[in-house]
Amino acid sequence: MPTTFKTQKSNEKIPQPPPHAQPYAPPPRATRKRPAIDNHALALSVTITLAILVLIGVPIGAILPERYVVKLPINILVPLYLEPESGIKWDRLFEGIIKHRELNFTVIVDPSNGPSTPPHPGSLYVEAIKRLNVFPNVHTIGYVNIEHAHRDNATVHREIATYAGWATETGLALHGIFFDQTPSEDIGDAKQYLKSASATVCHSDGFLEPKLVVHNPGRVPNSSLESYHADVTVVFEGAFEDVPTRDKIRAQLNDRSGGRSDYAYLVHSMPQENGKIGLRRLINGVRRDIQWLYVTDRKENVYGDYSAHWEDFLSLTW
Ligand SMILES: *[C@@H]1O[C@H](CO)[C@@H](O)[C@H](O)[C@H]1NC(C)=O
Ligand SMILES: *[C@@H]1O[C@H](CO)[C@@H](O)[C@H](O)[C@H]1NC(C)=O
Ligand SMILES: *[C@@H]1O[C@H](CO)[C@@H](O)[C@H](O)[C@H]1NC(C)=O
């Protein structure tokens, strides 16, 4: 039973020192495409200015009108690799979505380590996914494992086509594909493979706009692979204790053209004893570099069930 936790709204808006750890920035731009101005630099300079003013005792509410004090948004990227079981098992997801209308959820559906047999997965899945798709703050995408570009090309294309085919069933259409185990090194025909897989999604009629292609190399891929048509790249997937420091990830992403909206983290094995404070520190520590996030305390079969902190994760992200 999680202990109740009262968020003090007013306190939330007053960052604490040290100044380099502040998640505050101007309102995000509506577009996910690269902005003309360096959003990053802008956010950072505003953050530093605010932090200095706060340090000398000026309350943040006195500096900026309320509507400008906006946290950098985080999209919840949910690897939903669990069966709906007559709807019951997805309830905590539905509850979180309903409670957090202010958060956007991108839910990776994975009926059977892929789309299951065409045309549709079983009726439980169909009903549960349809229920998910009703929410305006949810986009669903399909899971395809490409096994470091070793998986048979034709199979991958067939799975993409199967997901795209779901659009023939009212309310079942997806927004794109999550490619798992994409290569991080530019060797062999990795580039060509990624390009063709991603392009297939972009050119399929069955996916809803805005279409989303996610690559999961689980680490920062070679820069030569980066432009291969991913909208979002998971640049870290791993245990909490291995989450890169801010300096490290920034150094690795230094030569990239992308911004925070292009990057995701999937973090597991978050120690329970770190509690809400640890969770908050993690979220605020990464939010200036990445926009897509999932955190779980599970250590095994990490996406096979909910984190004990699922609800806290959602509350603290906003
Ligand atoms: C959620 O997505 C909508 C567009 O689908 C966007 O307008 C809104 O700003 C997003 N909210 C957050 C918190 O990212
Ligand atoms: C996969 O197929 C596409 C065309 O269908 C082709 O362009 C691409 O090179 C193929 N990739 C591999 C690794 O065979
Ligand atoms: C490519 O990525 C691997 C690890 O994924 C790394 O060891 C290697 O240095 C990278 N090469 C370049 C040219 O970035």
C-alpha cells in the first residue's frame, strides 16, 4: 500500500538549489520538429537566470507570470507487454491515463512479441486497444523486434503490414511502430535495414497521423545511423544504477542535430527505497535532455507488469 503523498502546488514552482538541477523553462513549442532557435540553449539560459534569482531570494511567482512557469513536458512511453486479461490487467494504465489528462502517453502494444497472426490479435486485445485509442492523450504504436538488424527483412515488413492492417477495424488503428533492438553500430547493412523498415511505416496508409517511428538501440547509436528516419530514439535502456550522468549523455549527444523531443529513456530496477524523492530526482535530472520516459522498479521481466511506483511516476512527471 503506497503512502499518500500531498503535492504542494506552490512549492512545486519554487526550484531548490543547486542551480544546475532546475527543470524549468519557457513553454514548449507545439511542434516536435527541430526549432530554428536552439531550444536547448534558450531553456538552459532561462533556467540559469531563474535559478540565480531564486538563489538570491526572489520567489519565482514574482519573476514570471504563472502561465510561463511550465515544466518541460515528458511523454510517458509505456512498454505495455502484458495481456489485457478481460480488461482487468490494463486497469492501472487506464486509471493513470484518466487521472493525468495533462500527460501524453505513447503506449507500445505487443500482443505476441509482434502483432500476432493477421488480421487482428484476439478479441480481448482488440477491445482493450480500442478502449485505449479513445483517449485523446494516448497514441498507440506496435512492437516489432528487428534483432539488431538480423531478423529476416520480409518478416519485419510483414509485421509492419499486419499492424497497418488493423486500421481496417474501426478504432483499432495505430500511430506507428516501436522497433526494438535496433542496431547501435553502423556496421553491415544496418543503415539500409533501418531506412527501409522506417520508410515502410511512413509510407503505409494504415497508420494515423502524426506517424511515429521509434528506434530502440538502448544506447546512443552511431551518429551515422541517427538520421535513419526515427522520430524518437531510445538512447538509454537499462537499470537505474546505469543511467548516464547528465554530462555523459550530453557529451554523447553533443554532435547530434536532435533535441530533447527526439530522445527517450527506458529505466528499470529503480530501487524501491529511493522512494518518491529518488524518482523525482531521476525525472528532473533527465527531463532537459530527453522528452520520452518510462521508469519501473521491476528487476525481472521488467515490462511484464506494473511498477509499484507507476502512479507516483505519473504524478511526479507532471
Ligand atoms: C500533448 O499532445 C498535444 C498534441 O497531441 C499537445 O498539444 C500538448 O502540448 C501535449 N502535452 C504535453 C504535456 O506534452
Ligand atoms: C529490406 O528490403 C528492402 C526493400 O524491400 C531493401 O531496400 C532493403 O535493402 C532490405 N534490407 C535488407 C537488410 O535486406
Ligand atoms: C559506434 O557505436 C559503438 C557502440 O555502440 C561505439 O563503440 C563506437 O565507438 C561508435 N563509433 C562511432 C564512429 O561513433
